[in-house]
Amino acid sequence: MRGFLHCALASLLLCVAWSYPHHAGDHHPGHSHDHHLHHGQDEPHPAHGEGEDPCHKLSSPNADFAFALYKRLSAKADAESKNVFFSPLGIATALSLLSIGAKGDTHLQLFHTLGYDNLTGAQVNEGYEHLHHMLGHSKDTLQLDMGNALALQEGFKPIQKFLDDAKHYYQAEGFTVDYKKAEEAIKTINKFVADKTQNKIPELLTSVDSDTLMVLLNYIFFRGKWEKPFNPENTRKADFMVDDTTTVSVDMMRRSGRYSYYNDNENHTAVLMVPYSGKASMMILLPEKGKMKEVEAILSGDYIKHWHDSLYLNSVDLEMPKFSASGSYSMKEVLTEMGVVDAFTEKADLSGISEDVGLKVSKVSHKAVLSVDEKGTEAAGATAVEIMPMSLPDQVSLNRPFLLLIVEDTTRSILFMGKVVNPTAQ
């Protein structure tokens, strides 16, 4: 399927490792193998009092988590020469879903890493419930699907309250697999993720331990179309400077129009908002040549807010490469460095998931993909002519490495974040 921009993400947590050698099914004879956690998308959303929307309580900590995560992923080996692309919201959602089953230090570490120290568990859960509700209502203008799922070992029965909360607050679906038949389990889980991401992520899971009891899945699929499409007839071959010694040839899209723009001379960065139809935008940060590291060093929620507040509508001659980017990450090391320590060890307290079986998280895998082109599948209809002021337009040419954030306005969420170092690299 061709579209100007496709984003898909899946992150998973594997909760495994009995701390004593029982079979999961031994504790629950006669337990049905089907845990049906229905989606709940059409259920009425509970009324909230006056004041800040519940999902907006998550906005600031989730932004800080996004930039902390970005700095870790970007600093990893070879990252300087590689594209970075991930969904901070997807990872935060998966960890928050895990937290409803965590207690003691395990819960404290999850909340501290996510920046939720000043929030209660109820506030976080209600925030995600509201966020899912708001994103679900954006489908008229954006194709945006976000959800969660629990893939449970046949015969393993988590605590009912965990299942109920996972369904109620995180709209988590449930299904069972047999991890002792690893190949079949992997195939079932990968098919689930592929279906949910319109085949953009056909293979998330490549291996699984035979003693796995549960996999927590989070997925996001986003396909938007530019509010102001590029004309394919204006796309030309052009050079993209990967670094001082490497140049690659790209299909460079071109468009002149009115965009929200700001040039931060002090911090060597041009900031541009390229809107989608609907309530989302791609925020582009284009550092001056050779200044990527300086810009990365100051990245924070406060700086993004400063840049966003400084934007003004201006005429811009925009050049943007057509590109695809993807990121595939094993998150255990990164999350441990950020403070999620006990969840991966024998110290893990996940007794909110099961009191009968000692659990720990074996791994956290995350994959996201992005594809950008001129229009999108549905953009062929209308063409608008913009009235341009007489002043000379600003020139913004994405012909060198740049940063991008895909933001959703109503929930104030960073859906995806990344760095494009080489548009021709997958």
C-alpha cells in the first residue's frame, strides 16, 4: 500500500522465569484457556471533572522520557552513522501497562524512569484510558491505531484484577499461545502484530524462551497524509550529505508554501512544522551543518516547548527527501541504564500479575518503521493555491541529517521520534 507516510511500532515485554519449578497450569486446574479482553473502543468514556484532561498529565513526563530515551538510543554503538526511529509513546505505554502488575521497588523504578513520581497509579491509568479514547476518535482524519495485547501461556491465569485493569485502562486484548511450542507461538504473535500494523511489521519476535508465561504487546500504526501535498512532478534527484565524506542520491520533494517556522540562530537549528490532515504534525529540527551533536545535547521537553511557542507562519521553500527509516531495539540494557533494574532480575515484584508464580521480565523488544513520500493514497483530490506574501521565502532544504518528531495535538503526545542520517538506509 502506497502512502506518503506510514509509521508502525510494536514493543513487547516478555515476563518469564518461574522462581520455583512449577508448571503454570498446576495452580489452576480447570481454568479456561481463553482470556477475552475485548477492545472497549465503543464504550462511553467516563466523565471527568473540570481542569486538565487526564491524558495531559502524562504529556510533560512522557516528553522528558522520549528525549532521555532518544539520547540513549542515539548514543549506542554506530548510532552516529545510523538512522534512529522509535515510538516513545509506545514504549511508555507498555511499561505503564506492566506497572499495574508491579509492586514495591519494581513499581517505584518503573514510575521513576517514566517520570511519574508525582502521579498516582490511578492518575496514570486514567491518563492512558483517556489517551486511548482521544486517539480512537482521531480516526476520521488520521489513520491512527494504538493498542495493547497480552499473549498468555496456555494454563497460566494472571490475577483477575490485572486482566480487568489491562482491559479497562489500556484496552488490552488477550489470547493464549503455547510457548513450549516456540515456533507456533512466534508465528501467532507475529501474525497478530502484522495484522494490527497492516503488515508494516511482519516479524517482531524471532525467538522465545520455553518458560515464558506472558508477552505484553503494544502497537501503533499511523498513516497520515500531508495537509499540503507535494506535487510528484517537482520531485528531482538531489544530493544528501550524510557526513563530510559521504553523499547519497535521493528523490528530493519540493514545495513552496506557508509553514510554521522558526530559526533559532543561537542554537544553530531551523524548526519547521509540516502538518498532516487532522490534528498531527511532523516537527522537523534541522541543525546547521556539523551541529547535530550540539542540538542533540540540548534536546528536552522545555526546548521543544520553547521552539513550538516561537513558531510563526512564514513562506518557505521546502525540500524534503522521500525516505524510509526503521528502528529495531532490544531495550533491556537501555531501560536498565535508565533505572528499570529489578524488573529484569530475581528481585522483580510482579505479584500484581501472579501471586503463585515468581515472574521477571526477560526482554523488551521494540520496532518502528517510517515511510515518507509526496501525497498518500487519498490525496489525489483537491489542489489548493496559496496566497504568498511578496517577501522572500525562507529556504529549508533537508539535504543533511535532521531530527523529526511526529506529534498528535489533542493528547499532546510524541507518537514517534527519530533522526534521519541517511535517507537511503533502511
